Amino acid sequence: MTEIVGREGVLTTPNSLYAYSFDATPILRANPDVVVIPRTTEQLAQVLRLADAHKIPVIPRGSGTNLAGGTIPVEGGIVLNMTRFNQIYEIDEKNLTVTVGPGVITADLHKAVEAAGLFYPPDPGSQRISTIGGNVAQCAGGMRGLKYGVTKDYVLGLEYVLPSGQVLRAGGKNYKDVAGYDLTRLLVGSEGTLAVITELTLKLLPLPETKRTLVVFCEQMVDAARIVERTVADKIIPATMEFLDQATMRVVDEFSHLGLPRDVAAMLLIEQDGPEQQVARDIDRIAQIARKEGAVDVQVAKTPEEGAKLMAARRSALAALSRLRPTTILEDATVPRARLADMVEAVDRIADKYQVQICTFGHAGDGNLHPTCLTDERDREEINRVEQAFEEIFQTALELGGTITGEHGVGMAKLKYLPQRVGEGGMELMQAIKRAFDPNGIMNPGKVVARSARQRIVVNQP
Amino acid sequence: MSSFDMNELLNCMHCGFCLPSCPTFQQTGLETYSPRGRIALMKGVAEGTLPVDAEFEQNMYACLGCRACETACPAGVQYGALIEDARELIEDRKKARKRTSFARSATLKHLFMHPQRIRWGGHVLWAMQASGLQKFAEQTGLMKVLPREMAQMQAAVDTVASPAKRKRRQEVVGPDSTSRRRKELDAPAANRKPAMRVGTFTGCIMDVMFYDTNQATARLLAKAGCTVVFARHQVCCGALHAHSGEKADAMELAKQNIVAFEQADVELIVNNAGGCGAALKEYAHWFKDDPDWADRSRQFVSKMRDISELLAELPPLSFTKPVEARVTYQDSCHLAHGQGVRNQPRELIRSIPGVDYVELQNADSCCGSAGIYNITNYDMSMRILDEKMQQVANTKANLVVTTNPGCLLQMKKGILDAGLSERVQAVHIVDLLNQAL
């Protein structure tokens, strides 16, 4: 390995292995056998060839901000640190594309394209540190999903390396390209189980002229859900429609000192972007709808700074919640937009039933909820109840026509729910696809399509 | 032996928000050089999976202790306290094995614990500088007897004050006759409030290397209408000891300081070094479980102010001498991240007539000085400094203002190395303000 990537590119000491044994997923942990840091596609191809020949697991990794255990080396092997592929190769203002290495930090990508008056809409909560390669591998979402979609809607082309060491390309700069199977889309969201992505070409939009933020407070969750429904039915698609439940609001307020009210059940944070007049008109109409549909208070942010502060508070929700109890488990259940209130109420009922504390926030416009459980990993009995509660939450989401993950991916954490979502036929086909890419099963084993699911318990490698 | 606070370790949810704020992670891109990684390693030690060995020690001491991660952490993890615990654990283990390095004990034990020796050191340094002996030593290569890191740093040291000058210091400086407060004091007895008595924390290194800055601090406060007291028997604040895992020594020094300022009978205490200030404000936390000292340390902390903080509370000084320069400001990590003082120094600088203020990009990111880090981890420190100097050059500023002796020395060294001496100078905020009075 050192012959391929040099001595500095290979980490084997106990501290290094321990430091790469986790990602942002709580409780799960397992040591790799080695951490390898390639700098070029050629080095990477050699590493994969070697690993494939010896059937050594390979786990590609960016900044490790993922929340479903996708980068935990659960069967040991090589953690492939991709952070040195951090170049922005080209911002093509004629074709409206950007071509980057997978190790570029998402926020840096935003900054670079925005400096050219362009816009890359996907904005996962972890954008300050997550890598774009990780976003693509997990098909990350964010707060602008309602109007702009998620990562898969912006990937036009990629270069990737198969476990055999073969370097291939799919797609390119063409907005229209229907030649053959869509391998680009297949690799987006493949969670490192098929190949390693080494370069990405992404679609850009013109940067919206202006944006404005509106806050709506509701006494009941159903009022908030109805406001979301009526807004869309009125043919307005806001860029962002986020909600926080009461418990989340309290914690966020303690962290951000915004002076949020303590006695309302939910808060909606709505942002619209676009041409100034259009934005002003949309925000006015949404405010009218909100008042008519029973909002107790509606506030329009007066300045862009005020709006940005509110959005920043929403972004901090997860980490702020983690102040309450030692362990914070964030989930990612999603339902069709119209079932949002039913789902939030179900989460409350389930939390009561299993006597666990769950705060919920998320993307109201997308029906994408993040029920977040505040618990203590040292208490095995409580963790079991948490496990049962989440099982019932996912069952309920599926019954409501929803899905088990909206933007975090399956990874390890949602392995056991995938067959329920895609069916036995779907599982078999996915496994056959994996075999076609990765006949020796070295790519990120134990994830997504793996057969045996694990409980949420600490996994220690010897 | 100390142990980790498991609740505090578990507060870290490894979200990774701290990574972009960490200078050593920015330099290496490695998880072991990040706050998240270091906390994970502490967890490994706490649960018995990892030993307290040379690798763990290297990883814990690679941290600058700048605490920028605390500002970035939405979960509110007290990283500064955790890294101190980790280092204390390492030092305790080493003592058990009787393996403390000579250089380390020479500085921490035999120098910083004894104010008299620090003063003698200052006299010796002055004598060398005054006699040209330092130049001679440099030219003949005599400096090579010093470790490379120390020899490199000494180039940035200015001429220190002479023993004679030191002897002339007045222990108590009354309010300045031209100050507004003074005029109020001279008003009819019925309206009269006594001048506020403010003790100055002179700091050990600060008083040797930047004696004039301490004098200038007193002058500023006198101008603001205060009676300034140089409290006797004060000693080193203990920050270096606490950050190096010598908490017991740090607490010993803290007790002496608390007593010294109780005896000085002052309403407030002011310091002009961000790093010392953060430690002085932590005394209450250090003694929270000590019934004899908890209350006294709380009293002490409630009086403690950074000079910028205090000047912002007092009636504004009127600066009359313009400073025609483009000026930028490098935060002291422990002033910004440790004490949350960010705006006051900037406002003070802006209030000087003639100043063209320009914000430094990533001003609150550590310059690499970090106590004795630029001696113990010289190479990493210089990588961080090179980047900082690039940003300083981008501002096209003529003056870089700092609020901590370590940062000031580091800036001076960076300016020398970057070949910017012709047009850029580093200056302590107090000296700049004093120049404009």
C-alpha cells in the first residue's frame, strides 16, 4: 500500500484507526485495519485492484458527517479517505456546470459558484464540512428540496473506479442524454457499495436575485401542516418550508437566543427566492394563507440578516438538541406531504407508548421528518425501547405511503427496513446489480443491500 | 489520578461542525488532528480501548488549545476542559514513570513558578541586548546552543526594559488630572464619587517582554479616571501549567493571585493578555469543589476584565492624536473563544481618528502561537503562521493589532519571516491606544 500512496498516505497506528472507526451516527463504531489516503485516480485504481485481489473491504469516506452508519468499517478493511481530491476543476459559465473532485467541501463549492453568480441548490445541514462526493454517494438533501429537489437532480456526469481498477465515465455536460441505462443516477445514492467516484460534473442554475424569510407559529401541528398544503395548492412553491416542534424550538432558542415563543406547538420557517417582486408577492400571499388557516403569529424577516439568522437556527437544531441528553439519535422518515400532520402525531403517540423522548423537526414541504430521540447509550434497556419506537415509526411511515429515508440513505442503520420498502424482488435485483459492479463484494460491505441487519449496538473490532 | 467526565465526552455527537474551525485539521485534513477525533480518542482511553501512550500524548499536544471549536460547537461541548483533563492524565502517568523532560520542568517548574526568577531572566535578556552580546551570539553561532525552536523565536523579541526603568514603577497611579472622571472628582463634595480602584494583572512574561505595554495600560486607565494599583505578590496566572497538565501547580499560583488582589483592595482587576485573562476567569471553575476557595475565587473572577472590555464599560476616552494607517486586528483565541470578547477591541481601534480599519479574513483563527506551542510544535505552528501572514498581506494593512503577548511575538516573527517588515508592524492594542491619546 505504501508503494502506491506513499508512507504519509497510509495510517495504521491505534489512534488513527480509532479516529476513523466512527462517523456522525451515534453508538455505531468499528475499527478499520488501515486508513488509505490516495491523491490521484491512478493511485486509487491501484489500491482497489490490490484490495479486490485480496478481497479486502474498502469503505470510501469524505468528512464522515453521515447519519446512517454508511462509512463505518463494520467488517474492517480499508477506510479510503477521499478528502485530498479537493479541487474545483472548472466552473463552466456557458454550459452552467461545475466539475469537481469528490473531496471538495460542499460550502466551499457553494461559495465558489455563487462568486460567479451561479447556484448549486442542494444544501445539506452538514454543508459546512460535508464533502460533495459524500453528498452524491448518499444522495443528500437539504432545506431547498421542495422547489429544487435533491443531489440526484444535479449530477450530470461522473468518473468512477470499479473494484477491478477500471476507470469509467458516465454522463457528462449534456443536459439531455438518454444513451443506455442511466448509470449516473444509479451511482448517485449508491452509498459506496458499487464503485468509488473520483470526479463529478454538476448542473448549476442562475443565482436567485433575492430571498425572503417568513416565520409562522401555530398552536397545533395540524394547522402548520394545513398551511403547507394550502400554500402548495395555491400554486406557490417556496424554496424552503421547515418545521420545528415545540421541544425543538425550546432547545434551539436556548442556543440561539432568538426569543422564540414557548407556548406554541410548532413553528414554520418559510423562505422564497427569485425575482424581487415575485418573492414579495409570494411571501405576502403565504402570510395571508397562514393567518387564514389559524396561525397564531406571522412574522416576515425585515432584513436578509434576520432571515439568515433564523435559517442558521434551524440548521443548528440537531446539534442543539444534543445538549439535552448524552446520546442523540436522528432519524429520517418521510411521508407524502399531505400526511405530515398524521405522521408527527404518530411520532408523539409512539414516543409516549415506549416512554422515550422524541423531538421532531424537518422539511415540512417535502414531508421529510427528522424524529430525534434523546437518550443515553449507556442504558441498554432504554436503547431497546428506542429501537422498538423507531421500528414502529418506520412501519407507520410505510403505511402512510412514505419511505424509510428521505436524504440520509440506508447505510447500516436502516438495513432491516429496506426489504419492506422495495420488496423481495427489489432486493434481489439490487443485489444482482451490486454483483455486476463488485463481484467480490469488497465495496462497503454490510451496507444497503447486505442481508443481515444489526441492532443499534456498539460493534467492536478485536 | 484524574479521569474524564464521561457525560462531557458523550456530549460530543461527532457531527463534525468543529472540523472547519480547527487550524490543525485545516493543515492536515486528518481526523486525529481534529477536535472530534481527539474527543473520540479520549473516549477510547476512558473506556479502556486505547492506552495513554506516546501516540496519545502526541495527538493531545498537537492541539493548539485555541478553543475555536467551542465557538463552532452547537452542542456546547467544553473542549478546553477536556483537553486539559487529557493532558493532566498524560502528565500524571509520566510522573508515575518519572519521565518528565528537562526543558519542560525547567520552564514550568523552575521558571514560571517563581516571579523573581522571571524578573532576573528579564534583566539578563536586557543586559545581553544592551551590550550587543545577543548580536554577537547570533553572528558567532552561539545561539545554536539553544534548541532550534527557541533560537528561531528570539529573533522576534524586542529590546526589553532596563532594570533601572523597572525600579521607577509607581505602585499606585492616581487618576489623570485631565480625565473627565477627575473633573467629576474635583466637583463639589456632594456629587463626588471616589475614583474606582483598579488592580492591574501584570503577567509574568508580559511584564518582562512588554513592560511598557503594562505601563501604557495604567496610563489609559488613569486617563479614564481610575486609580491604578500594581498589586504586590502577584504571580504567573497558571494558564501554561493548566494547559500542560500541571493543574496542581496552576491552582497553587491561582491562590497566590487571589490573595494578592484581596490585599490590594480593588473594585476591578484588569489584564491585557487574552490567554492569561481566560485562565484568570476560570479560577472559579478550578476551585468550584474547594470549600475554602470557591467563594474567594468567584469574587476574584467577578472583578476580572480584559482591558478592551473595561475600556468599553468606562466613559469613552477621547483620542486626539490621529494614527494614519491601515489597521487590521488578529483576535487572541482565548479572548475571542475563551472570553467571548470580540467587538470591543475592534470598536476601540475604529474610534481612533485616522485609522482605516480592515477586517482580517479568519481573524479569529489561531496564529499558531498558543502559549508555548510555537516552541513545542514548531513546524505545525509555522505552517499555520504562513497562512495567517498570507491573509495579513492580503489586507494591505500597516498595523496588525493583537491583544496577547504570545500572539504579538508570533505576529512579529511572521512579519520578519514573510519579509513584510518594511511596511507592516505588529502592535499591542494598548500601545496603539496610548499612542493616540
